[in-house]
Amino acid sequence: MLSGRPGLFFLAMKSLFLTAACALALFSARAQPASGGPAPGNPAAPDPTATPLDGGASLLLASGIALGLKKLRNRRKLAR
């Protein structure tokens, strides 16, 4: 069935792999235990596992913006 066109086979395998990866990610995320945060009667107690999203997330965001700007500049150079 797919032996006549090798490109179609790779496209089908890529689609199957992406579908399986997404399903695995969704099911494994649902299998995680609850966070075990503070009890409902004591809302003032701080969560001992709370971490700020300042360091890593801001660096990841900045590097993504820098990569996007670089690719945009390269695309504009090639268009000239």
C-alpha cells in the first residue's frame, strides 16, 4: 500500500509517532499525584515546594525571542 511512494511512508510514520507522543504526554500528566498544598482551613501557610518562575523561564523566553529575531533577519536578508 505505501511501498510505491517512500515519502508517504515517512509521513505516515511521523504522524503516527507524533500522535503516540502526544497521547503518552497527556496520559502521563494525568498520572501525577496531587500537589499536596496547604489544607483548606489554613490558607496563610506557604507552600514549601513553591518556586519562582523568574530565572529559568525568563531566560528561556529571552532565548526564544532572540532566536525568532535572528531567523526573521536571515529571512529578510535572503529576500533581498
